[in-house]
Amino acid sequence: MRIKAVIRGVKSTVDIYRYYIYHYRLQMSSQNTQTQPVKPLKSIPMIFIGIIAWLIPGAGHWMLGKKNRAIVIFVSIIILFFTGIYIGGNSLVNVTYAKLWYIAQIFTGLPCLIMTSKEQLGFGKGIDLGQLYTSCAGLLNLMCVIDAIIPPESGTNKNKAKEVKEKLV
């Protein structure tokens, strides 16, 4: 009985999510037809943008002219990373202690490099949860780097809105 209720709840949540995404994309497509699209800087190579986006979360989007998105990326990744540091202590960013976690953490960029070079002080007890937070911050930054270096698909916004509407309905 509880499983059916959970399934119904998940289905209704997915329907609500689809509704809001559809209307958000329609709104964005109508706004983009009125304004000029953001053009990436042609003089800066994409590999350089990728390296800067890795070192400083959100800097790649800032260089591309997407300043609001850059601020959101920077704030969210930094808060997530340092929340993990607060929970688990800075001893969890350690190459020798947990190598697989460190691989995910290193994608955070400069914050992880700074915490690696710090003196290893253990002041938290939630090492597992802290590693999860800091690793999620690193993987989130990796997704943002990929988003910054891969150009968006070409095509008109009206066609995209129609495709989204057809998929959702």
C-alpha cells in the first residue's frame, strides 16, 4: 500500500517538474528571440576557458559572458565544498587517505588544491559525509567545465520550444 502511494507521489512530482520545465523553456525561448544571444570570445581558446573553469568554479561561464550563471556556479560549489570541509575536517582532502575520493575532490579546482596543501588538522567526525559533499562539489564543477567548453546546439529557439512541447505532451 505504501509503495503505491510513493509511486503516485513520484509520478505527480515528475508531472509537476515537466510542467515547470516546459513553461520555463518557453519563457526562455521567447526572451531569447528579443535579445541578442551571448557570443563566446573568439580570441580565447576553449582549452584555456576549460582550465580557468576548473581552477575557479564559474570562471569559464564568466569569461563567456554568462555572469549570472557564473555567480550561481561559484557560490553553490564553494558552499558545497566548504560545508563538506566543515563537517569532516580538512583532513579528508588527502591523497593517501582516500585516493578515489580525492579524484572526485580534485575537480573542485583551486579550493581543493588549497586544502590539500594545508596542514592536516582533523576537527570533524563526519568524514564519510564530508567526503561525499566535497566529492559532489568536484563532480558538479566537472559538469560545469564541460558545459563551458562545449558550445550549445545550433538551431532556432522556436523549433526547440516545439520539440520540447512535443516530447512533453
